Amino acid sequence: MSTATAQLTFDELGTPLRDTTFVVVDLETTGGSAGADAITEIGAVKIRGGQVIGELATLVDSGRGVPPMIAELTGITTAMLVGAPSVRTVLPSFLEFAAGAVLVAHNAPFDTGFLRAACTEMGIAWPRPPVLCTVKLARRVLTRDEAPSVRLSALAQLFHATTTPTHRALDDARATVDVLHALLERVGNLGVHSLEELLAFLPEVTAGQRRKRGLAEHLPHSPGVYLFRGPGEEVLYVGTATDLHRRVRSYFTGSETRRRIREMVNLAVRVDHVECAHPLEAGVRELRLLGAHAPPYNRRSTHPHRRWWVVLTDEAFPRLSVVRTEREGALGPFRSRGGASEAAELLAGASGLRTCTPRISARTPRGSPCALHEMGRCAAPCAGLQSADAYGAGPRAVAAVVAGTDDAVLHTVRTRVEELAGAGRFESAATARDQVVALVQVLRRRQRLGALAAVDELVAARRDGAGGWHLVVVRAGRLAAAGHAARGVAPVPLVELLVASAETVVPGPGPLRGAPEEEVALVARWLEAPGTRLVRTSGPWAEPASGAGSWGAWAQRAGAAAQEAVHPLGRGWP
């Protein structure tokens, strides 16, 4: 006789309901307010695959009297609780009984509210199990004509439950088990066959979402990128998933509540996909597709090349200019022109660079000093009061701080903030501090990503968690190839094959060598994550020792100080 397990169908996503363990619980209490009232009885039934596999029932000494009205309703009197275990004894036993299961209750917020309040009182962390409310499920499955009331007694009668509810915990839990099984039969007819789909089924699902569920049927259970296409073959939305089938199918369930995405689903006529070796490849492909198609329903990364850079102009008396095009020695990228202009102004002020725009000749400077000269903020090279050689110290200082070879400019701006704070100008000091923090952050990002982009070729690997390896080939900051050596497959030959077949990358100008910033950042995060191993590199992958990385801890502390509105210098100013 064969013992092979039947293969799951596409509809059986996640954890099949037949393999899910449920613990159906019911409580009796001294009243209806969790925290103010107390538990007097717990009844619970553990079920899996339609079978009862355990029960738990006990009275609980609440330490207080049972109100007459409650005693009349439940039959539990104060005298019955004398000698019963306290909640401090019962609660840990119940939590152990329910560990790893889905918690089910009729009007679940009532029962879970009392259980959470008891955990809080005892200093026990609430385990946050998945919770299923049979009242909500009944309202989603049954019409008002079929079930005018969703009280437990009414549903038990409707579904011919084998146990009649009696307002005693175990009886009511057993009745809820019968109600749950009947409701699960109903949702199974609606295509809900897994725990994940069941939990997602409770919110309202539009008719349009239901009609489009078939769009996910052809997708594999593997990582990759998916593209929703509209009636004119236009790309509406791009996303990534570790399980393409499960992720795309979730758009057609109640778990998707975003109005824009529901609108997109109603427009979609097809879902295309690209299988990927691992999540990094999926993330990079997503970025590239976003840049290529600019899907209207994606809110991020649809214009990855719309960035700003701060550069030194090529003239006798260079100044800082904000440009769109990446160049050698540029600072950036910035996501707004305003941010780039603010950084340029801060650097110019700290290094003595001029901020006027006329081109100044090194041989015959003309003009008269402006107000900035009178304020001591410019040496007036336009009037011949500063030579090109003397002026050159400023551009060199800016180039050095951008490259990470000298952080003297950062020390200068730090000193200015200290002087403002020392003079009691705390608001100005706080504003200056925030500008310095922003500058440090963009310098750090530029130097970190530039260091990776400077490596012509880098090969790395990371364990996949199942005995295999995720492999990447990175060239000039871009992902050039990705592969997966499954358990039992020798990774070294696959590495050689990936390198031989990797995308040819022609580096461009600038610190990122023409690579999109978001792609380099995504690759860098993957490489920097714990467990990643460098297989080989064509050259050293290293950041400058005097770069903004050495200011990272201070920037973090100063940023936290800004949020807490404390002294402008923050704690531990370097």
C-alpha cells in the first residue's frame, strides 16, 4: 500500500485547514468588562482534521463573589469556586494547551480580552496567536434570512450541533466546535482551503476581486516578480514575492484593503511573472521594471533617475552647483533639489567657497565686493582680493570630504553649531545640527555605495536556510547574475557558470559609475547582511577611513536628540 502524501492543489495554499490545529475556548466571568471583572470558568477543545484531540475544563477561583444575575445565568455560584484553582494556576496551563494553535471563540474579542488582561496582571507576555471569531465568520458566510441571529444558541440550532449551549464553558466550547465545522464547510465551497485564506476571508471582498482569482492560477510557488497588466497590455503594477502564487492570490482576498490596489485589480486582465533565483534578484528586477514602465499604481521607485547631484564647477574659482547628471567627484544623489541646494550651501559656508554665479577669470578679476564680503563670508575673489591658489584650499576641502579622505569640513560645521549653542541661540543651533546630520547621512550613503560600485566584479554567496546557497555576481554595483545551488549541488561549478554568463556591465561616470542608486543600495544591503560570504573580488571593497562612516554614531544620536527636543548638541557629541 502506498504511503505517499497526496500532492496539494493550487487552491491549498499555506497551511491546509485539515492540518490546522484549532483550540476553541469559552469563558465564564463575573461580568463583561475585562480587567474589572474576573474569569470563573475556562473550557477549551482542541481539534484538528475534524477530530477532537484534547479538552480542558476547570472552574477558576476569581477571588470575588459571583453576582446573582450571573449566577442565575450560568449556574456558577460563589460557593462552587471555593477550593478551585486560581487564575495564576489555570492560565499557564491553558496557554500551554493552546500553544501553536489557532484560537477560536464565539465573540472572540470578549474571551481574548479577558485572557490578555489576565496575562497582563500576571506579567505574562500574550503569545499573540491567530484568532478566529465564529461570530464574524458566520456574518461573512450566512445571509440574514438564513441566520437572523448569530448568537451561539441560534447557530447551534441551525447547524444541529450535538451539544446544546448552557452558558457553561465546556458545553459552549463544544457547541462552538460544531458551529466552526459547519462554517468551514461553507467557506470551503467558496474556495477557502488554507488557514491563510481563512484569516484573510473575514474582511469584505469585492465582486471584482473574486472574479479575478483565476489570474493567479498559472503562477508558480517560487520567488520572483509579478506584473499586473491592463486591457491595453500596459503595466499597472509591479511587485515581488517569495511565493508568486500565494502573493498574487492575496490580491483577490479580503486581506487586500487598499483602495488604489482594489481599483488596479478591477482593471487587470493578466498577470505576468518572472521567476528569480532568490529575493535579491527579484528586488533588482522589480526596480528595473519600475524604471522601465513607471506603473501608475506603484507609489515608489517609478522614476529612479530623477535625482540631483552637487558638483564643483570647472573654472578658476570653482563653486558648487546642483545638477541632474552624475559626474566624477559628485555628492549625492539627492531626491530633491532643495536638499541638494541646502547641502551645497552648508559645504560652501564651511569651506569658504563663493556662492555667486558669475564666471571669474583668474587673470583679470573684475567687480566689487558684495555684501557677503562685508559679512566675512566671502574673500571676494571677484574683486581680486583672493588669488586662485589661496581660493583653491576650499574646493580641495570639499573634494576631500566628499571622497572621504579628510573630514575637516565636518569638524568646521560642528564647531559652528557649538558656537551657536554656546551663545544661547538654541533654535539656530538645532537647525544647523539637523543640516549637519543630513549632510553626514548623504556623505555616508555616497561613500558606502561608491565603494561597492568601484569594484569591477564581486562574487558572493549566502545560505538559503535549506542546505543550499544563494549566489550573486555583482559588477560595478549592479547585479549581473544570480543563481541558486540547491542542497546537494556543488556551488563552485555554478559560480563559474554564473560568472561566464553574467551580464556585461559598461561602467559610466560618477561615484556610482552610472548604476541606479536604489539598485546599488539593495545589493549593498544583501552583501552586508550577516551570513553573506565573499567568494572573490576583482579588487578591494573598502570605504575610506576618514569618511562619514566614522560620524555615523554621532548622526544617529543627534537625530534622536532632535526627535526628543533636547539640547541641540545631543548626547555624546564627538
